[in-house]
Amino acid sequence: MSQPIHLVQPAPFPRNRMRRLRQHGWSRRLVAEHRLDASDLIQPLFVLEGRNQREPVPSMPGVERLSVDLLLPVAERAVELGIPALALFPVTPLECKSEGGEEAWNDDNLMCRAIRAIKRAFPEIGLVGDVALDPYTTHGQDGLVRDGVILNDETIVALVRQATCLAAAGCDVVAPSDMMDGRIGAIRAGLDEAGFENTLICSYAAKYASAFYGPFRDAVGSARNLGKADKKTYQMDPANTAEALREVALDIAEAADMVMIKPGLPYLDVIRRVKDAFQVPTLAYHVSGEYAMIKAAAERGWLDGEAAMQESLIAFKRAGADAILTYAALETAERLRRGD
Ligand code: PBG
């Protein structure tokens, strides 16, 4: 015999309706947990030799390599839009590349000239300079190579020279992207000794050996130098996260002011774990391949490029990033200014 069923309180419909707050634009805006602002963004730029030179990067639609004179109006627009900083990457002429990458610490190299010109015109914008030898080496590796091995400690000596040279040109933030062990401490000591104790260090602390850097290597022209070689003996294995926490801990102990996780979207879990563990300024690099994927799909009409970009960038904020390097910084700041 089955018992009759008594419903104490018939509740055929939900009292908690998550959709109530989603009904209106105003209520969605009101309860948004994260917001993207121009002040979250850093625009990377590729610098060309010469005057009045402009070359589109085919694998990065909307991105151009620009000579220093043409960078100035871009820097000006970034200032107007409230973008705090630019990250510069040189397209080094082949004749300036060498086995040892000595051009990296030539105080009249393209980077130094670009830094001086931008700082002279717009002292209020922050400049981030990459520290790694790959733009300058004939083999395209970030470090010095002997018998096929990337040399750690010898490379550090070169990186200290490069970082000091950038700081002397007026670079506000040196950003070692080379992944040699111990380079942050050595660069800090070198900068301090040279009187640049206020130059910031943003360490590419957890930089993975990623396929998403392809378009960047096209843009700076290091792809043909690197050839089929890879960077797996110094950049991190995409399978690891605990190792990223160790990398970050070491770089903080060596006095990094900010740490960066790179690439971006495939590594949001790493950003979150780093932010939770250390509470230090944590930057995300939305790298060239991630940018290219969105642009390429948008060009084919396969997705709404602007919406996909917006969604990607807010995801970094959600994951805990304090700032984002993205090739879409200027276009995003323009969109935020328009209010759409
Ligand atoms: C070079 C460097 C790379 C990037 C930034 N600095 C490429 C690499 O490590 O091979 C990649 C940036 C991007 O893909 O947008 N040390």
C-alpha cells in the first residue's frame, strides 16, 4: 500500500530567478563583477628602422610594424585614450643580428632610439622593453648557444647589459622574457649598481613554450632565424602549473615588481593560482596567436570579432589579472571610449 503524498508547500515555480537581474542592460551593468578599463591595457608595438615605414603583419590583421616617427602618433593616441603603457619590440635588420646578439646592448639600437623618441614626446606614458636576445641573434634563441645548448649563466651577463642599456635610454619597465634561471636577481643588481634603482622589472615569470607565439615571430622576423628549433629547454611545459608557482616565487624573491603569465587564455588557471598565492601585480599576455585566431575567424565571418575580443579580455580580469598586454589595446580603448 502506498502512502498518500502530502506536499507541505507546493512550489511548482522557482522563487529564485537568476534571470531577474539579467533582464535589463542597466541591471546587468549594475551587478557586473568585473569591468575592463583602458587603464588595464598595455599595447605592444613592433618598431621598424627608417622613416615613414609602415608594414602590415599578415598573420596579425590590423597590426603594423611602424618606424619610430610613425609610432609617435600612436603613442599620442594611447595617451589620449588612457592606456598606461606601451611594450616595444624591435624588428632588427638581419645585418645587425649576430651569434652573440651584441646589438642588444648597443645604446643606439632601434629600441633605444624608439624609447628616447617616445619618452621625449610623451614622458607620461610607460614604456616596457623586452629583455631577451632573440631579436638580435642569428639563431633566434633568447639566450647564448654553445654546442646546441642554451647557456644560462653566460646569457644572464648579456641580459644585464641589455636591461641596463634599455634603462639608460629611458625605459620605465624592463621585462625579461627569456626564462633563464636567476636573471631577475642579476638584472636587479645590475640596474641598482648602474643607478637605475627605480627602473621597474616585470618578469615573464611563467612563460610557456607555446605555439601561440607564431605570428609574433613573423612580426619581428625571428621565425626564419629560429627555423624548426624550439625553446622547450627554457620556456615552461604547458602541462605544468605547480612549476609556475615556483617560478613566480623565485622571481618575487629576486625583486620582480610585477609578474607576467604568458600566453593568456589557455593559462587562465595559472593566472588565478598565481594571484591567489602571491597577491602581487599580475599581468597577462594575450599573445599574438590568440589575437590572430580571433581576427582570422572574424575576417571569415565565423564569429563577431569585437564581441569575442571583449569576452576574452574580461576573462583575464575574472581570472585575477591586474593588467593585460594585448594587440587589441588601442581598438579596445576606442570602443570603451565610445561606450559600446
Ligand atoms: C621573445 C618574446 C616572444 C614573445 C614576446 N617576447 C616570443 C618567443 O618567446 O618566442 C611572444 C609574444 C606574442 O606571441 O605575442 N622573447
